[in-house]
Amino acid sequence: MEQAAYILVTGASSGIGKGTAIRLSADYSVILAGRDRARLEETLSACDKDRNHLIWEYDLADLPDLEGSLERFILENNCLISGFVHSAGYFKMVPVKMLSIALFQNTFNINVIAAALIVKTLTKKKLNQGALKNIVFISSNISNFGAKAFSAYSASKSAVDGLMRSLAVELAPAVRVNSVLPGGIRTAMTEHTYQDAELVARMYAVYPLGPGSAGDIAGTVRFLISEDARWITGQQLVVDGGRTINITG
Ligand SMILES: NC(=O)c1ccc[n+]([C@@H]2O[C@H](COP(=O)([O-])OP(=O)(O)OC[C@H]3O[C@@H](n4cnc5c(N)ncnc54)[C@H](OP(=O)(O)O)[C@@H]3O)[C@@H](O)[C@H]2O)c1
């Protein structure tokens, strides 16, 4: 039986990953990855019904078994993976005096190392047969800037962008690798910062284009995976409504 090609989307159970998986499902078969099967099933029920989609339930914090689990999943489902979108992420605001080894490890494990191990697995010739064509990491606009209590998180996003650039060179011309750098988007991850109406109003005021949504990121990922982006690799694509170019005093 011929093997079907899928786009693997981590973080597909929520927020940006969920929106991206649903958007991509109109044109591609997708593999929805996350820890929570019930929420992954919810995403699946919103995906385009004309294609077959799969669920890979896995805790990316379990790094030692990550490559093995993904290999088994690919073999059991007799599938190939042509695209990889890493939207799973760990974010905790922690002031410098409260930083811990555990926080750094957890943040880097999910945001950086899991992404690298997935790419390693998907580039195995025998397993994925050279099917991989596209990688998009969901980074953050904090990757190139600074904010109070963001040090561990922003370091991990700068790291994933560094990973992206080296992979773009090493895997070319077969694979294109890019990052999308969103600004603040209201999701489960950031919900706690949207509780104070005054703060929200101040936050939106510095976005020249106003608030964005998961759909804005999904559309960008879809573009980067498409043939329209065939000469784009190794790039950070900032999608933040102009937040980081606004120097209005
Ligand atoms: N929202 C923003 O303002 C914003 C801005 C810039 C960048 N980003 C980035 O965008 C990405 C998506 O964030 P979001 O806002 O959509 O957050 P979200 O709604 O909280 O979604 C996070 C996703 O990550 C998955 N995840 C977390 N830990 C995991 C683990 N150990 N194993 C497997 N999956 C795990 C979660 O799945 P389960 O819970 O099902 O495991 C969930 O699907 C993240 O990389 C984030 O850093 C977000």
C-alpha cells in the first residue's frame, strides 16, 4: 500500500497549534500531537473531513523515548511526514532571582530539544524516505528582544531560532526551515495576562494593527509550507501586528 504524507503539528490540542492544524487540514493530512487525547479529538473533529488525519499522543518532556515513540508511530501507521510544525511550548514568567535549573530544563526540553529530536527522527532515510520538505518552528517575537521575567523563555526562543538557521543550511536544498515569531495572542498559555482589562487595553495600544489571533499565525505557517515560499529558508518571520517595530514613546 502506498504511504500517505502528513504534516506533523505539535501543540495541536490548543491555541496556535490547534488553529494551524485545522487550517492545514484543508490542504494536507495532518498528525495532531499533544498530551491530552480528549482535546486532540476535539481538534480532529474540526479538521477537514476529506482527508485522513492521525493523533500522536505523547508528552514531549519524555525526551529519552521521543525518537523511539515517533519511529513506532510512523511504522505502525505506515505513513511519511513531509512537514513538521513545532507549536508545543512551555512558558512561565519567572524573575531572575527565582530562576532554577528545573525551569530552564523544562523550558528548553519542550521548546528546543524536543523539536531537534523530532527533526533528527524525520530525517532518517530508512524511516521517512526523504519525505521531509518543510519545518516551521513557532518561536516568539521575544526571541530578538527583552522583557522582565522572560529570561528562560526568551533564551529558549532564541535557541530555537539558532537551531532553525543551522538546520536550514544543513538540510538544504531538500528541506526548508523557518520560524514564525508571533506577538501576544490570547490562548490558554497567556490567558492569565488577559484578566486585567486596563492592562489589556495598554497592551493592545502598542500593537499598530491591534490584537491578533491564532488564525493569523496559522495563515503564515500555511504560506511558509506552500510552494509560494519555495525560495524562503532560514528566516524568522515576525507576525506581531507591528508590536516590535513600534517605538512610539
Ligand atoms: N500565545 C502567545 O501569545 C504566544 C506568543 C508567542 C509565541 N507563542 C508560542 O506559540 C506556541 C503555542 O502556544 P499557544 O499560545 O498556542 O499555547 P497553548 O494554547 O497553551 O498550547 C500549548 C500547546 O503545547 C502543548 N504542550 C505543552 N507541553 C507539552 C508537552 N510536555 N508535551 C506535548 N505537548 C505539550 C500543549 O498540549 P497538551 O497540553 O495537550 O500537551 C498545547 O497543545 C508556543 O511555542 C508558544 O511559546 C505563543
